[in-house]
Amino acid sequence: MRFAVDHLLLGGLLLLAAIVGGRAWLRDHPHLDPWVPLSLSDDPDGWVTKRKIAQMRADPAECRAFLERSDVAFTQLAPTGEGSCRREDRQVLARDVSRGLDLQPSGAQSTCAVGAGLIRWLHHGAQPAAQTILGSRIIALEHYGTHNCRRIGGGDTGTWSQHATGNAIDISGFVLADGRRIVVQRDWSGEGPEAAFLRAARDTSCNEFSTVLSPDYNAAHTDHLHLDQAQRGPGGWSFCR
């Protein structure tokens, strides 16, 4: 009987040590901790990052908390519109050239999830790609807009576009600190560094947005990268082409 009790006690102590050690390990690896809220950092993505991004897409309050934790300034706007084009979640990101966050034209209104995706994409994907491939930082993003109350393809029937609620942005070009402009329509094709950068920018954006459509998708996207944050469940899976 005592032997069984001793083994039970030993097992309990080992379990407690494992729990304490596991929590200590997670404190040193917050990107792998499912209980740590998402924030902008230099840590690589972990096994729970996709789920945290999906939660942020689904919950504007959690998304705004992410921006605040990451020291990203924004202005929250009142809801507007009606029906399928009702925009309950609407905000404008503050200009921040140090991050490359200067949307041109300015004043773009989008959902928080789109803004958060842009911030994470610049930090983890587009900026590192620009510096590695082009040797210069991004200081501005050129775009064709965020909100457009229309269906996909612009017809009278069919699925409503994510643009209808401002849950998408179309990126047409990148302005670099050395004065160069990398333009999707002009620079996508070819074997040069500009084309390589645009493909890297497209590929890394797939980690942050639920839908990414490029010139490789169809003729309608010849001149831009379509990035949206359509909700696709807790797994946060993406369609990237």
C-alpha cells in the first residue's frame, strides 16, 4: 500500500514539475503560447499564430487590442452604410513611414483586420523582402482602394465582394526609401529583382490575409494584389494565388 502511495506521490511531483517547466518554457517562447495575446514582435510565427489571426479577423475588439499592444495608431470611425454594404467595423490607420505604413492615396477606410494584416505583412514579410532583394526599405504603399459596394466581378448577381464592407485592399505598388517605385502592372513579369520582390511580397502576404489574388490569378488582377480578410473558420486557412 505504501509503495503505491509513494509512486502516486512521485507521479504527482513529476507532473507538477512538468507543468512548471512547461510554463517557464512558454514564457521564453511567447509566440508558441496559446494564452499570450497576439502582438507585433520579431518572434517567428508559432503553431497557434494562425488561430490567433483568425480570432482577430472575427473580433474587431480583439483586433484593436492587437493594434494597441503593437503601438499602432488608428482612428476608429462610426458604422455606416446598410444591407450587404453595411460597415460596422471601420477605421483609418495613422501614417507611420518608419514601418512603411503610408497608404497612398491617404485616408483609406478599412476593417481593423485589413489594417492589422498590413502591419504584420510589412513587419514580417514585405519589408524584409524589400531589404533583402532590393536593398531598400518600403516607405509607402500605393493602392486602388478598400471600400466599393459591389459584388465580385461587378455584376448584379453573385457573391458580394469583401470590398463591399471595406474588408479588402488592392495594392498597386510600393515606394522605396531610395526613390524607386515597384509597380505591379509594370514589374510583375520578368526575371529581375523587382519581379522577385513582388512575388515574395505576394507569398508572404498569404500568412496575414485570408485571400490573396495576384496577376497569376486572372486578368482582372493584372495591376494589383487583392488582399482581404474573409472569415474562414478558426483554422485561419488562406486562398493564395
